[in-house]
Amino acid sequence: MNKKSNGKIMALPAELFENRKLIWKLSKDDFKKRYAGSYMGILWAMAQPVVTVVMYWLVFEKIFGNRSEMVAGNLEVPYVLYLTAGLVPWFFFSEGLNNGTIALLEYNYLVKKIVFKISILPIIKVIGAIFIHVFFMGVLLLLSFAYGYYPTLYTLQLLYYSFCAFALVLAISYTTCAVVVFFRDLQQIINIALQIGMWATPIMWNIDKAGKYGKFFELNPVTYIVNGYRSAIFEKEWFFEQFASMAYFWGVTIVLFVIGAALFKRLKVHFADVL
């Protein structure tokens, strides 16, 4: 990679940092307007993930009798807690990716403004998803407390793994939001991919039971995040203890970001014409 192309890629993080105050303001406005006009407002955003967890709990624990799950160190964890610890990062990943993908389409009137830095639009949508994620993490902590898993220093790692999820979503979103402008079917492809991805990620099942296929599922970078959330809640393991997994995750995320930044910069001159 020559110095010129490298400079273009590094310009993206610089633009995001320079416009951080505007990004924060627009992110809050984006979140508020999403539920403007409804009687329950943002409660609708909070209700969906809670209802989903309750439904999975009824099906897997009450109907199928899967009351606990064996994890690392022969630790037996209540299945509803195991399940919720996997769903929390997945909900953020899926919502953030969907929102980030449509960023340019939704704010097409800003894309056509010459003076506006359109590179901040994907991160605005991804940050908007964080507000619900924070609430859902609160639900996870309350649930863990109810089952006797009290917060410790390990619990602080939720902040690290949340940042991991944020970085991964943002890295992918710069590619998807650029491509969807020219190929609208990508939205439907992503929805299908997320449905498959939910089962390809050890959310409702234990990767330790995958046997020889476990290594294959570990190639999914979201697996690192899901396992990290569980480790922070009940496995009591520091993130740097799994150095190989950490290095792989950040390697993949950085590569995806570089690809996304380069593609976004190359295609953005055509966005206004297409939109």
C-alpha cells in the first residue's frame, strides 16, 4: 500500500475524531427521532430484546427443560443467564449493522450537501444502537445478580467487549453502507446473513460441544465477543488470557476497517449522483 492510499485510509479516523461532538449530538437526535410520535417512545426499543429473551427462556428452559449449561471449568450456569449473555452482544451487532448499512440512504439529503462530512453518518447510526445496548447490559447484570453472580473486576470487561462489538460493526458498516447505495438488495442479503449468523454463533449452544467443528465456528469474530461477555459475567477470565483469539479478532477487524475505509473513499464521489 503506497503512502497516498494509506493517507486516505487514515483520513477517516481523523475525520471521525475531529467531528466527535457533532457525531454525539446527531447520534442522540437519531435515537430520539426513531421513536418520536409513539406513546411509549423508547420503551418500544427496550421491549423487543426483553421479549425475545423471555420467549427463548420459555422455549428452551421451560418447554425443553434446558435449565443449565456447563461452561469452562465445569461451571454450571443457569441457561437463561447463559442465553442472555450471548444475546446481548448479538442484538447490538445485528441492530448496529442494519442501522449502519442504511446510513447513507436514510440521510441522503445530507449526502448531497458538498460541505457535509458524510463519513460520520455510519458511526452516527451505530452509536444510536449503543443506547439500547446499555439498557440491555443493565438487564444482564440484574439477571446475573439474581442468580448469585455478583459484579467483580472481571465484569468491567463488558466495556472492552462492547468496544470490540462497536469496532467490528463500524468496520463492516463502511463497506455495506457504500455498496447498498448501488445495490439495494444488499439489505435483504444482510438480513438473511444475520439469521444464519445467529445460529453460526454460539449464542443458544455451547461451542465446547461442537467437537471438531469448534475451530470453524471460532473463525466467526462475533464468537470472540459472545464468549467474552460470558467470561466477564461468570467464567472469571481476563481478555488477555486468550491472546490468540484476541489477536485474531483485532486482525480481522482492522482488515475489515481498512477495506471499508478504502471502498467508502473510492465510491463516495458517486453517492450524490445515485441518491
